[in-house]
Amino acid sequence: MASLASILLGYRYVLFVLFVIFNAVIASVAAWDYGMAHETGHNQQIDTYLIFLGILGVIYIIPM
């Protein structure tokens, strides 16, 4: 039977991978939408903010 420490360690790695994947998806979709908004002349402030948050999240979590 697995100990509680090994279960929590598994959850830690799963959450790490999910956090990196979700932040990378947010940043890449926002960058893609920023390019489309730039071509059509729409407001792209929220895209810039989402790109910043996604990249900041990945940069923050990688050293851990």
C-alpha cells in the first residue's frame, strides 16, 4: 500500500505538469489572438496581459 507521502509527491508532479501546460496554452493562444487582433485593428490589451501572466507563471514554476 502506498504511503501518504508518495501519494502527495505524485499529486505534486501532476499539478506541476498541469500548471505548466495550462500556462503555456494560455500564453500561446493569447499570442495567436494578439496577432489576429493586430491585423484587424481591435483592442489587444487583454491579450498582452494574458501573454504576460502565462509566461510569468511558467517562469515562476520552472525553478521549483
